[in-house]
Amino acid sequence: MHAPQLIISDIDGTFINPAGRVTPRLRDVVVRAVRSGAKFALATGRPHRWLLPVLDQLPVAPTCVCANGAVVYDPVEDTVLRSFELAPETMGRVVEAIDEALRPLNIQHGYGVERVGQSALDPEEECFLTTPEYNRDAWDTAFGIGTVAEITSQPAAKLLVRAPQLQSAEMFDLLAQVIEPEDAHLTYSMDEGLIELSHPGINKASGASVLAAEYGIEPSQVIAFGDMPNDLEMLAWAGMGVAMANSAPALLDAADYVTASNEEDGVAQVLEHWF
């Protein structure tokens, strides 16, 4: 592969180290890449409201694919450029299917929604709402609280279901059998019993393709970095998909190349080959 024209990286477990920091080495190579003419973007499961701690560490302000592709966000203008949402009636069907699958197994679970909003400064309680059962052990008073009917009454970028007694891979295998692909796309970005559902066909690859088309860059000219199953489609779409050494097994199997872990500056190690 020639020097990539678009670099796009997941954040957690990939671009930042375990302490949540962008290392000076990584920051410097990203700056060199941008100065050489390459485009740089971040692609994350986070909502755009949770980007500031990362963006504040960078001397560049990349356009960001957020909420697993459901939101494309411009931090310079603090503007949502594009969004793809689940309709309330669709979320109602999905919740019903999940309840029918989990309740007979006595699996306690709760729901959350991530609404798009506009600004990174939108009130958290208006954009991230959960049922009381969503996460009893890690309560955050900034979240809005409501019934399932209340939190799904408006369109959402993501519907989340949490079952703390399960691993996310177990939940995925169970729920993928009952959620119609025409209703929602399922994925996960952490191991602890959390499944994320988006509009059908929406994932990090679809968001990255929006940016690539805007820049006039072919997928073959893109390098993408990730570590969890919500990065799978993006790594497959890119001309070179790179998994971190700390990645979930599915990514290690699917990637074109495996670099060092995020603790060992794996993204920087790869980019230094070109920049």
C-alpha cells in the first residue's frame, strides 16, 4: 500500500492509551501525516458529546464518525453533519423481541438510548436516557431516566441493551437470532454485557465512506485502525484494516495487519512507516 490518503481510527482501546491519553509520539505522527496532505478522522462508538477529552489533546480537529456511524460530526463548527436514527416504532419492535428472548431465561436487563442532539454541549440528561435497570452498579446521575416507552418515544442514534450477568459476545449470539436485520444493526464495543443497535446498514464503515466520498478518496487509499467488533465493517471496508494486539479475537482474524497494543503505541508504529 502506498501512503494512505485517509487515516481513520477508533478511539478507545486503539488511538488513546489505557490512561485515556494521546501519546506525544502518536500526536506527532498524525500532525506529520496531515501536513503531508493526508486526511485524518476518528470513528467511535462514543457520542460527539464525549469527544472533547480526546480532541483537546490534538492540535488538529478531525471530522468524527460517532455513535458507530450514526452521526458524522464537525468539531470545528460544533455541528452534526449527518445523522441516521432508529424510529420509535422500530425500537418498540426491537425491545419486544429482546424481552421475549431474555425474560424466559431470567436475564435481567435494561435499556438506554443515545439521541443525536446538535451540539457537543447539549445536556447529557436530554440525550442519554436509560431505564432504571440499565446499569445499577455504575449509576450516573447525569443520565436521564425513564420507562422504556418514554426513552424510545423519540428517534435515537443508538438503542442499547445491558445485561450485566452476560458477556457482550454471549448477548450478541443470543439477540442476533431474534432481531430482524431490516430493523437494526447489532454490534458491541465492550465485553461487559452491552449490545448497541443502530439503523440498518449503519456502522463505522458507512460513516467512513461518507467522509471518503466527500474527500474524493477511494477505500483502497484508506487505512483504518480498531480493536472491537464494532470496528469490523470499517476494517473490512478500508484498503488496509489494522487491528491492535489487544483486539477482540474477531478483529485479529479479520484484519489485514495486527500492530502492537494501544499501550505500546500500535497506531503510531504503523503510521511511522509512511510519515
